[in-house]
Amino acid sequence: PPPPQAKKAGGGDGDDVVVSFDFPTSAENPAPLSISITKADLRVLSSAVTESTLMELAPQEIIGVLKELCSSEGKLSYSVIARLAHSLYPTAHPADRRRDLILTHFSLLDPTESGVLPFEDVAAGFTLFCGGNKSEKLAAAFDLFKFPPSSESGGLGKRALWRFLRSFLSALVSVSMVTNNRDPEEMYDPVDQSAVWTASLIFDYVEKSGAQAAAGEVDFEEFADWYTTGSGFKAAPWLELLDLKKLLGLQYDGSDAGADDAGGDGGDYEEEGHGEEDVAYAPLPDDEDDDEGESYKNTSISDLMSSGVLFSFPLAPSNTGSDEAASTLYLTKHDVEYVRILVSETLLRDHEPDDVFGFFSEQIAWSDTIDRASFSACLDDFVFSRSGKRLDGEVLNIFDTFFSCFELGGDVANLAEIMSGLSLFCKGEKSSKLAFGFELFDSSSASSLSDEQLYRFLRSLLAMIFSCTAQGLSMSTSEMKRMVRSTSIALTSMVMAKMHEKGLQRVSFDDFGDWYNEGGYEACPWLELLALRKWTSGVDYDDDDHNDDDEYEGEEDEEENYDGEEDGGEGDYDDDDENDDAQASDPDSLTFGVHLPGPHQEGPTLVSFNKDDVAKVTELVVRTGLANMDFREVCNLFITTSESNGGYITKSQFDSCIRSLIPGSRMTDKEERQRISSTLSGFFYAFDRERSESVDAVELAAGFCMLCAGSKSDKLAYAFEVVDEDLDGKLSRRATWRFARSFLTLLIKISSATTEAMEEDEFFQFVDSASVWTAAAVFQRGKAKFIKFDNFADWYTEGGYEYASWLELLDLRKWCVQE
């Protein structure tokens, strides 16, 4: 029979197919196997093997991992593989197909749906997803099917060889099924019959010359000989795709890694290397016709939160439609770590943008353009000239991907645009990088930019930022370029409209700064990301002026309120209703759940309070008398004290306030006094995010009111009021985040089981992520950008208590404390 036909991409409906194999039809196989792998499939595979670090493992290593998961009978169950998939991709949302790769591989090998398979059947094909070349994977898997397993010689019988081949075919088919949603049941027989057919060809060849075949076996050397000299590379060209370098490489050049690659010299079977050039971080092809990227445009806020989103930045209104994800830039914890690695590896953070630009310009003889090869060489040479070390291939591959976002065609990019984008990784604050970019695009030395120059400037910054996000990497390059282009056009129009009102046809740096400070920050808050500390901390997105010397310092978001809402009262919270998830009857089990999206966990993280925690709170509020003090009196003292310090209260001022509230005569026991003093100091430092011995008095006051007399409703209304700094009776999403954070900081600090397991930075990140998630849950109910207290009260009573049951703990009675 004729061998499987390997086809290249292109033509008809298969423009997205990069390689396919059609096995021949026969009487025994009337419905032959057809494997078609698309660019979308490969993007999922690339993400799966790089973000899980599978690509870093050798075949023997991944086999060893699976071996440890086996039962005593040498079996692997579906539930075990499902847990493995979950551990590899813990934050995968429902639309994420990476887990499906592994689970589909198992299902294709289990036609009876028994849920249990021999270890070797699963492990052989699983090596497709790890590092190493084709030869290493085949040799390691071949040994698994030998009997006895420890045999140094010997071969495989027909059934064992069929199982060996079927496992690899199953893995490849699972890749091809990532985006086409075919039922695995349709593939059972085609996979089986194709493996049987291939095994028969091998035995037919070996029987003519091999002694082992006479005994009903084929050894590995005979298998290799069949492939390299017996035209096996033509019958099974799909074996070339076991090398991830070849398989993933298809998404960039559309080349055929099957029969064409193998046919020249019998398939280069004895390959060298161990995947040194494996592509990392799933770079995307620059294909204007490719719109199959896994974008977030149909993803809900809750799905994105479960993916580890830390912050979202609205993009300027554009013609991309009103879809939320299409008009929002999402920043995840993975993105923060991604940028941290890049600035650490390149050391660009230690150098001003001008320094980098000058070096590049000199290297390319001050040309206005730079080609791809020169860009990589200049970056590598710059790092070497400053540090004496060379960049590794993985980092250079990542920056090569960035280059694609600026490419004008023919592997050439405009130097000003790519240098402006590259400034993101350099030393300096937002304002200095904006000034650098302005100067780059001011080609006429007019100290101002035309609308076209401003558009290119904004586009360069947004393109680089998008390239550093999981959101950007999940899109096709053309899709990302469209979003960047439409946003940049919209922003340019807004800026120039303001200039035209002033009778100006160009915009100076000062004019742009005025536009930004007078409301432009609402249209492009993502410009704050030019300050690297906004990435590397992962959580430092406060609008606090005292920590930001940038020339452009945006104010709180000013967006429209709920339509049709009238000013009302404080909202009707029932402090004794059935929503009280935090019960006081059993202090040993007092708990609440906080959803903390991140790279290491999914779903609610339980923050618990043990008996000692409850006793600590009880001792503090009873012995100091806080339980009988009006929270307004206590908290207003903190805020009033801070007025001389720009809204910040120092540790010494805090101590002074405490002494004025709690006379020393109340506590005569020295050990008790020291214990309570230590607890109060711990609470203060829980708010000291900058380690500056001073904290935001508003957040401290709002959180501290929990320790005083008063109902939950009254405390929430007070906190809402003090966080509402412009006194307009409503909070933006950012302000709602601070509102939630003020309480969560203190509550999580009280939990010894939680805080003792964390470093200080982890604690701050924990609190911020939980607060961001809570704010997102509040705003999820509609498209409003502002909430009044009544809106918040309605949200809580109509279901919000399921998201934030911890609010019940604002009432000291829930801690078994009576006034």
C-alpha cells in the first residue's frame, strides 16, 4: 500500500493547517487515520510545553515522573493523569486547552473507557511533550515495551511494537484535536489500525534480513535500520514530529517536517543535541491572514481572574467593538515574572534608554532602520560590553519575537520605534522614558510631534507592553497589531483634538504632559507600566503621589456612575441574617475564603483563624478598651494626625495615638502590655508596603475600625466615606480595591496560619490579589465604572456575601467579643 501522504499548508479551507498525514485506505482500514495540525494547535502545544517546563525535561526524566505515579501493578489511572494535568496548569480557565493535550492522549489509548492503562502505553507518547530529539524519545520508549523490562537486548513482538507506535500516534493526534473538538471515540479505530499497519511494514522489512524477526521480535537497531534505509521515513514521516523543535517550528515557516525533511538522506536518525534551540514563551508568527489565535475576547472577568490577573487597564475607545476584553489590557502574575526575568537577564534595567540607543546606532552606522539579525547581535553585544556575559538563546528568541511586532517587512524595523519600545526594560521612571521617546520621534528637532509621529510613538510603547503579556501571546500577531493600531489611533485623535482646541497642529512634550494630567490618564493608564517597579513588584499600582516622582501623575479613575441611581442612604445590611458565613459559635473553626488567582493555585484559598488568633483579638480589644470605643473617634484620630504628613501616619505618630487612646494604667502586667504592643505594631507594619515606617492613614483607619465598637454596616459606611477622598459619594474600581484592601490587610494579618507561611512580599501580594479579585466581583454585575454605597450594599445582599463572607468579621461579636 502507498505510505501516508504528508502535505504542506495552504489551499482551500486548510490555510491554517501546517502539516497533515493521510494514512492509506485498505480493506482492513476503510476509515484511515488523518492527522492535520494547525497553527492554533501548535500555539497551544507551545504554551503547554514551555509554561509547564515540560520542554526542559529529558525523555527519561518524564518517564521517571510517570513511573512514580504508577500503582503497584504498573498502571496509570485517568484520575492520576488528570491531577498531573492540573498540577502542570493550575490556573487554566475553562477555555484553556493545554490540559486537554494530556487527557486526550490518555483517552485515545483507552477505547473501553476503563480509566486504567499500562504505564508504558501512556509514557511512550508522553515523551512527545518533553525535550530531547526524536532518537532519544524513540529509544527511551522502546525500552519500556521490552520483556523483561530490564533486558539489555531483545526486541518487541508485534503486539508490543503496535502498542509502542500507537502511543506516539495517540500523542500526535491529541495535538491535532486541540482546536477541532473531535470526539476521541471517532479516532480509536483509525489510530489502532494505523499503528497495526506500520508495525506490519516493519516486520515485513525485518523478516527479510533479521534474525530477531524469525523469533517474532524486532530490536531497536532493526527498527532504526528500517527507518533510515528501508524507506521507513516515507511510510512513517510523522516520526520526525517527535522532535519538538521541528513540530513547533512549523508555525513559523509552514514547512513540512515530515516526508520532505526525511527524504533527503533517509531521515537523519542519529540526531545530535538536546533541544537547545527550543522556542520559549510561544512566540507568534507574523501572518496577516492568521486570526486563529486563542484570544481573550470571549473570556469573562471571572475566567481571567482565575488565570492570575493582577490588574486590568482600559484601552482607549476604538473600532474594535465594545467587548470588554477587546478593550482592556490584562496583567497577570506570569507577565510580572516574565518581565522580571528579562530585565534580570539583559541588565537593561541598569542603563538609561539613551545609553542603549547610542550603542545600537553606532553599531548600525546611524541608520534609521535595523534588520532582525542586527537587532539580536546589537542586544547581545550591548549586554556583553556591559557585563562580560552573552545572552542565552532562549532570551534572544524572546526578543526576536518582540522584533516581529515592529517589523515593517523584509525582516526590517524602524530603529526609533523598536528603541522606544525597548526603553520599557531600561532604567528610569515613566516621565524620563516618555521624554526619551518624544525626542526619538521628533525628526525635525521642532521639540514637538505631528499626529503621525505621535501615533508611531504610542504604538511603539503599547506594542512592547502587549508583547510582554499572556494576553498578547495568546493572540495572533495580526490580531495584536490591529488592537495596538486602533488604540493608538484613538489616543492620537484625542490628544490632537485637545491641541486643535488650542490652535496647535503639533504636540510638545509639555502639552502631552498637561493632557495626561488633566484627564488623559483615564484613556491610557497603561503608560504607568513604563516604570519597571510597577511590574517587578507585581502589586505596586497605587496612585499615591508620595512615592512617585513622575511628571505625569494620574488621579483616581473618573468614570461614569451607575445610570439611573439616586443618592441614597447607607444601604440596609442585616447584621444577623443568614448570610453570616463566619460563625462565632466555634472559635476553633472560624474561617473565610478568599479567591486568590495566581500561578501556584486555583480557586478559593482558605484563610483560617485558630483559637490563639481569636484569643489574640479578644485580649487586644478587651484589655485596651477598644471594644467599647466608637470607631469614628479612634479612626478619625489617625486621619487627623496624618494631615501634617500628607495623609501618611508614621510609626511614632501611631504609637502616640495609641497612648492617648489607651492609658498605661489600663494594663499593669508588663508581659501583657508587651504582647499587646507587639500585636498593634504588627498591624501597623501590615500596612507599611514601602517599608518606610509610614502608612496610608485612610487605609489604616478603615481597617482599624474593625477592632472597635460598632456594627458591620456602620463600619463599612464609614470606610466607604473615608476612602471616597473627593467626597462625591461614589468609588471607582481602584478605590473599591483600596476599600477592600483596608479590611483584608488586617484580617489576613490576624491569621497566624496564613502569615507564618509567607514572606513579607508574599503577604502583600496575597492581600492585593484578594482585594483586586473582590473589587472585580463587585463591578462584575454591570458595566458601571463607579459605585455608590447603596450599590455596594445591594451587591452584598444579593449574592456578594458568597464572595466576601469575611465582611461579617467586621462585627466584633463574630469573634465572641461582647461590648
